[in-house]
Amino acid sequence: MARRQSSPTRVRDSDRAHARTHLDAAHADGRLTEEEWHDLVARAGTATTLPELASLVRDLRPPAEA
């Protein structure tokens, strides 16, 4: 019998908020243009799975710890 692949984990609102914070910091640091930031924030708001959300911030360094 073939194993059924599990579907990716769905995101919570808090996951989207965390991604938004990461994107906001990258924009504030000049790592994202205004256009890139708007696009990525919109996509983060509609992301439904963790891999989808992670792909939006994969190439950004984590925000600096305060």
C-alpha cells in the first residue's frame, strides 16, 4: 500500500504576523524595496501553509535581537 503524503502544516495568524514583522524589518533596513515589501506582505497575508510563508522570507536574514 502506498504511503499517503501528509499535507504541509497550515499557518496561524501569529505565523503571518511573525513573517510580517520580519518583512517590515527587512524593509526598514533597506533590504527590500517598497514594491517588494508590498508584494511580500500581501502574499504573507494570504499564505495558507508554513512552506509557502517560509519561502517569502527564506533569503532574508533574521531580524536583529533587541
